[in-house]
Amino acid sequence: VTRYGAAVDDGRPPGFHEKRRDILTGAARVFERRGFSAGTTKEIAAEVGLSQPAIYHYVGSKEDLLGEIAMQVSRDMTSALETGLAAGETSREQFRAVIREFAAAVIRNQAEFAVFWKELHAIPEAARTAVLADERKFLNRIGSLVKELQGTGELPSDAPTPVVTEAIIGMVCWTYHWYRPGRSPDADQVAQVFCDLLRLS
Amino acid sequence: VTRYGAAVDDGRPPGFHEKRRDILTGAARVFERRGFSAGTTKEIAAEVGLSQPAIYHYVGSKEDLLGEIAMQVSRDMTSALETGLAAGETSREQFRAVIREFAAAVIRNQAEFAVFWKELHAIPEAARTAVLADERKFLNRIGSLVKELQGTGELPSDAPTPVVTEAIIGMVCWTYHWYRPGRSPDADQVAQVFCDLLRLS
């Protein structure tokens, strides 16, 4: 499975998925800079050095590009969660690993995450329904982990779990807004700060 | 000074500023739902029960509406900061009061804050320059408070101050994304959870 979640042996010509991935990253950059409505496939084509027909061939319309970006973010969040949960024995270790994987995903695909949260209203219906269902599962699973840590007193036990969960997710998500590649500390260091702040080091 | 920062005795007819404020709130709701590019002054007029010429009379064009929303958010953040700083004797009390005021501002003007962060790219140049300068001052001032609390060990002393600062701001800002008026706990309770999580109760 590639970074974009597509199976490798699906009969597509070599390089198809890499090209597709580059196009989605370029599209995310254009949509982030200009907004989804104002961004054009012409600008996206210029951004990635391809023709407009090539953009249509590899992904499709502007709406398809946004839908694919949203699905990509959704897969990234789910995979960060699964990798993190599998990486720890205790709830505390799992939590730390989830924060680390989630921060890394936001930083790695910063433009995609920014577009996802800014343009939720514009995501085509089918993709939106799918990603909102994924987001609910993600929230519930993080919420269970938070509840376990509240039970042991590692997180404040009296606070309402949904607010604690959203506060922690917000801390990580907001990274898309301020992170500057090359100038900010790397993803592991950022995740470490989050865990230090939550006294879960 | 009204909620929108305008002086009361400025020669405007009675009700002018209230009407203006209602229009900005309605505009923020439309822009949040549909995006700035797709939203129209016709929809905004329908949202607030006024004519399109009335919208132009009270505020101006769609760009003026977005610029005013941004200035409003910026004034709200600055005023939350100033009120919070004035409310405490120690750094810890000041910090808690700033979090409380800031969370209350985000929750009170949720649509305005959402539009501000989603549509930064579309904000007219003059307003954008002003709000970005305000945002830097806000960040610096919160950063100083964080540094003081790191100095006393009330916040983790080894962590880089800019990341700690953005993590805390992100926790509060993200409230615009998940808060549901009437269903979520009130602003004071939400701020209390943030302080509990940071062990600054």
C-alpha cells in the first residue's frame, strides 16, 4: 500500500500512483493558497508541471481532486491511529504513539490537512459522508483511550471526556496552521512537547 | 465600546451598530456554510432579513464584510488577552484568565472565528496586514506568559516556548471546530478543562 492507500498491483501503468499523489499534493497547495472555489485546474497543472488533460486523466475534476484529498487525510488519520495503537502495550504508550503518528501525519501532509479542515463544506457529498464517518470512529477511539487514562488518573479524571478528547486533538490538528518546515522542530519533537504538556511523557 | 469595538457616540443613527453587527454575524454564518467565494450578498441579505442595498449601506461589499469579520476577530482576541492579563496578579492567574476569556470569545463568535481561520487567504490586503500584525503581538504576549510559567516549572521548562505556545493556542482555537452551543459544556467549563489538562488549575 502506497502513501495514498492504493494497492500497488492494480494493473495501472508504472508511475501512475506516484503521479496521482504529486497531483493531489499540488492541488492541496493551490487550494490552500487560493481557496477551493478560486483555485483552478489550470493553476494546479502549472503547479505540478502537467497539462490540464493530464490532471483530468490521473484524478478528474476539481471536485474529484478535493474528494481525493479528503479521503487521503481520512486514511492518514486512521492509519496514524492504528499504527499508534499497535505500537504500545499500556494505554499510556499507545496514547503517546498515537500523538506521535498523528502529529507526523499532519506535518507530512500539511497542505492536505489544511484544505481538509478549511473546505469541509465543499467536499463532494459521497466523500464527505465517508470522511465524517471515519472522523467519528477516530474520535470515539481516541475518546476510549482518554477515558482509560482518566481512569488511572494519568489524565484529569473529573473532566468531561469529550472535551478532553477534542482539546488534545485540537492541539495536534492546529499544527497545520503554524508549522514551518525547516524552521519548526521536527514531528517527533513537536509530539514530545504535546506529551510533556499533558504530563504523559 | 460595543461588541464590535465601535465607539457609541459617533454621530451614527440609533441602531446603526447593532444592525451592522447582525449583518457581520449573518455574513460569517453564510461564509462558514458555503465558503467565502461561493457565498453571496443575496444569501447574506436573506440570512439577516434585509435587502442587498441595506447590506451595502451598513457594511459594503462582500470583501468589506470579510475584512470587517477579520478585524472583529482580531479585536476579540486582543481584548480577551488584555482582560485576562488585567484579571490576575500572578502569571498563573493571568494565564488562566486569558484562557477563560479567549475560549469565551471563540465560543461567543464561533462562526466569525471559523471564517477568519478558513478564509485568511481571501481577506482584503489592508485588513489582512492589520490582523496578521495583531496575531504576532498576541502570540508574543502569550509566549511571554508561557515563558514565565516555564521558568517557575508550572509548565514544562525544557520544551521550546514557541511550540508550547502554539499547542495551547491550538487547543483553544480548535473549539470553533467542535463546539455545539446548547450541547457542549459552557465556555467557563471548557476553559477549566484546558487548565486542568495543562495542570494549571
